[in-house]
Amino acid sequence: MIGRNIHKIRKKRGLTLTQLAEQANISKSYLSNIEREINDNPSIHVMGKISTVLGVDLKNLLNEKSETTLSPEIEWLELAKELKESGIGLDDLREYKTVFEFVKWKNTKINF
């Protein structure tokens, strides 16, 4: 369960096993054993390091049924990365500012 969650999130982030191990300051073989669930009881300290690098709450790595949710900062970074990769730049986003302001205004009117 824990290993599958780590593997899934790592792949979603586009990280290799080596990159995650280096950034979390743990050995690649240890991380591999966790992902393959050979070591199915890593320390909370190691799990904390992994969750920090992956940008998720520790509980998301431990919970079998919950969808892994990203921290708000990581969600914004992921969105910005997706927009940039699709060819949308800052100037393009600024052109949509009026649309965003309208949606915000509309949402405040609906709630009253």
C-alpha cells in the first residue's frame, strides 16, 4: 500500500527512483524496497522525507483508499507547469484576468 502510493506519486511527478532517493537523502535500494513493498514498514522519519519531496501530506502516503492530494503550493506549481508545457505564457494568463474576476464576482453573487 505505502509503496504503491509512493510509486504512483513519484511517477506522476516525473521523478526517477534515483532522483527521489537523492532528494529525500535515502538510499536508492532502500526506496526501491519500499516501493516494491519488500520493506513494508519504513520509519516515520523516512516517510516524512519522502512526503516532503513529493509534496504530499504524510497521511496520503499511508492511506490506502484516499486519493493523494497535493499541498496547495504544489497544486499551483503543477498547474503552472501544465500551462507552460501547453504553450500558455504569463501574457496569455493576464489576458484571462478579466474572466477570472468575472467568475469570482459571479461566485460571490450565487452564495448570497
